[in-house]
Amino acid sequence: MNTRKVIGSLAIAALTLVAGCSKDTVDPAPASPIVIPTQTTIHASVTLADVTGFAVLCGSGVTNTGATIITGNLGLSPGTSVGGFPPGILNGTLHINDSLANKAKLDLTTAYNDAAGRSAADMVTLSGNIGGLTLSPGLYKSTSSLAISSGDLTFDAKGDANAVFIIQIASSLTTTSGRQVILAGGALANNIFWQVGSSVTFGTTSVFKGVVMAMEAISFNTGASLEGAALARSGAITLEGNTIVR
């Protein structure tokens, strides 16, 4: 018989192997849940100005395959390429390098820089996978990439429908298949601002909430949906049978 004991600060696990007998395992106690501090700083909303009516706005082009439905305006500046409508359906107005699209792109730059420049003494740092967390109103910062990959992410406004959430991400944002962003306590999608330093990828059938402002591209895999806005400053937006509601 070989017996090994591992003793740690959170759990004691013993594993005994007996020749010709079954294996008995005592699992370690679960790790303590991550507690996100409550912030007291109240943040003003990020002003979108002429971006407000756009569900999709980008710099280089929009490509769609499948039965995408966009509710809200679609804008492009300075690019000219919009493909896949139909079969995609736009319940809004298409603006390609017209005065409104060009002004909206300028306002997007202002909004992006506003979100990126916010700071607060009680700002909370995030890293890696943020699936499974519950965030209260305030400012959150990541110095690299973020993913929602091992659980759903909840925004809890704690009863304040005007509560603002700002998430600063230095690099990319990714969600994996089927992951969701959940609104609780009166939280609203148009009060959640994602400032992303590179690109965004939404996994298959994932459900996302908020105003997504990416420096580069935004990609939607099959069946992913967004309540809010997909705004890509310099790159393209790729769609595959998605639902986007502004």
C-alpha cells in the first residue's frame, strides 16, 4: 500500500491505493470565492454624442454571413465596404461616409479616450478570466487581456438604474461559447462601457451586454448576441447570424 498526504492551508487530501481494490478519494475543500470590493466613487456616464443611435460603427468594413438582425443604425467611416445585407436585416439606417457617420467616428474617439482616461482611488484591478464574478458600479482596469470563459459575468447596479460601470482593458476581450453577461439590481446595458485596447471576439451563442469600444476589430461568432453597441475605431466588424440591439 502506498499512501500520500498533502497538507495545505485550505485543505487536506488523502489518496490511498490498494492493489485489487477500488480507489477512494477525499477532495480538497473548495477555494474561497473571489470578493470584489465595493467602490464609493460615483462615475459619470461616458458621453457618446452622435454615436448614440448606432448599433454598429466601425472604421474599415462590415462583413456578414447568415441571418443577422441589427436594430439600430449601422455606420462606416472612412471605409466603404458593407457586405451581407441581405441576408442580414438592418432595422435602422445605413450611413457610409456621410456627415453623420463621420461625426460619429469623431465622437467615438472622444468617448474612447474619456473611458480610457478615467481614474479613481478605489478603482479595482481585474486580470485573466472574469467569468463567475459579480461587479458593482465603478471603474475596473486590466493591464493585459480579459476573458469571460469559465462562468457568467454579472453586473449588479444595487437598485440604481443610473449606475455606471467602466472597464478599461489594455489588450483584447474574449468570451467563450455560451457565456453570458447578466444584468442585476437595475443595471442597464447602456451604462456599461468596455474600452478595449485591441480587438474583441464573442464566442458562439454568447450573450453580451454593454457599449463595446474597441481600438481595432470586433468579431461575432455564430449566434452571439449583443445588447448595446459594437464600435470599432480602426478595424472591421465581422458578423455570423447574430442579434445586435442598440
